[in-house]
Amino acid sequence: MRHKSLQLDNHIFLNHFLCPMRLTRTIFISLLALDTSVQRQLTAKNWYDKGLALYNHGKYDKAIKAFEKSIKLNPKDAKVWYNKGEVLKALGNVTESKAAFAKAKEMEDRG
């Protein structure tokens, strides 16, 4: 008889303790994913801003790296592709700059 009581206690434990824990865990994971997504967008913007500053100071190689990091985090941002093209053009990399401008146009058309 004691064994059945133990099973009943386990059932109560599972229903009243673990289910709310699962819900809490699911909510926590969802909020964490949302927070990570927001941080990712801010980081892409930060890399873009850094790229612009470096470009304006004539540090073209470092500007390209900053724009590439921004693109890696947010590849659909047309203005980053465009500015990467401007830096490549300033360095005389005509073929690569045309490719970056084309990608900027593609991203802009997608809206």
C-alpha cells in the first residue's frame, strides 16, 4: 500500500511542480531568444556606425572589416552594402565595389 502512495505523491509532484517549471523554462528561453535578437541588431548597427567613422577617417581597410561584421549580423541592410561599396571604390577595387552596390540594390528592392 505504501508503494501506491508513493506513486500518487510522484504524480502530484509531476503535475503541480514540473508543469509550472516547464512553462517557466519555456518563457525564459523565449525571452532570452528575443533579447539576443535585439542585441544582435544593435551590434550590427554599432559595427555599421564604426565602419562609417573609420571610412570618414580614411581607415578604409578597417572600415571594410567593420561593414563585413555588420553584414554578417544583418545581411539584409542595404545601406551597409552600399557603404562597403563606397569604401571598396575608394580603394580602387572596382569589381568588388560593383558587386557590393549590386547587393545593396538587391536588398533595397526587397524592402
